Amino acid sequence: MLFSFSCSRIAWALLTLCATLLLVTALFFQYVQDYQPCVMCVYQRAALVGVIFAGLLGWLNPAHLWLRSGALLLWLASSAEGLLLAQEHVGYQLNPSPFNVCTSFAEFPAWLPLDRWLPWLFNPTGDCASIDWSWLGWSMPQWLIGIFALFAGLAVLFTLVQLTGRR
């Protein structure tokens, strides 16, 4: 049952929808609540975009083994990177000091300058150590640790199901 679900368009659509809603939420906080994203925030947004692309790739043709495998790999890599970025961001927030600061500008690869291509989404203007919002005692990057860990765990589960599943 889990194997057939992992090969269904609904599974990949749910992944795409969840990651897209998280990105829309980030834009709501930026443009409606006027919270300025820091460089770590925009890197985490880039990881979310990777999860969105993975979901779209898997949704295109989930029955195709190579396409589904590529989508799983992108999903896992983006989720793991997002988790590491969120952990680093929490470090800046919980241990602020002049020696523990993030840069004020994004350093995307020259072949993928997201901050120049999509400045409304990837231009950092905030401070990494600033905690402007919290819910239930957790800041945004602390919530993102859990979210990216969940995404990564599901990617691992789907991968294991693919490796051990039968048609």
C-alpha cells in the first residue's frame, strides 16, 4: 500500500503543496507582517524550492522509475540541506556574538544567482540573530528544523519503500 502511494501523483502533489504553502507563509511574513529575511532565511527558502521542484518532478510521472528516483534524491538532498541550514540559523539566534554572525548578502553560485534572478524571494535584508517571531516558544528556524527533519524522514521512508517494494 505504501509502495503504491509513493508511486502516486497524489503523494507528490501533497509534497509540492506542503512545501509551497511553507514558501507562501514565508512571503506572508515578509510582505504582510514586514519581517525581513536574513541570508539564512533565503537559503532555507532555496531548500524549500528544491523540495517543491522534487515534488513537481515526481508528480510529472511518478510511475517512471528514473524520474521518481531523481525526485526522491532531490527531495532528500533539499530537505537535508534545509535541516542543516535551519540548525545553523538557530545557532546564530541562540548564541549571538560578534564572532558568530552570518553574512549580510547571499552567496549563491555564479551559475544560479537566485538573489539577482528573483530578488523578491531571495534578497536578504534581515539579521540572522534576530528573533522577530515565535510560536509556542520556538522561533521560525526552530520550527523549520522540525519541518525539514519531517521532510527528510519522509524522503528516507519513500526511498526505503521504493528499494524494498514490489510491483
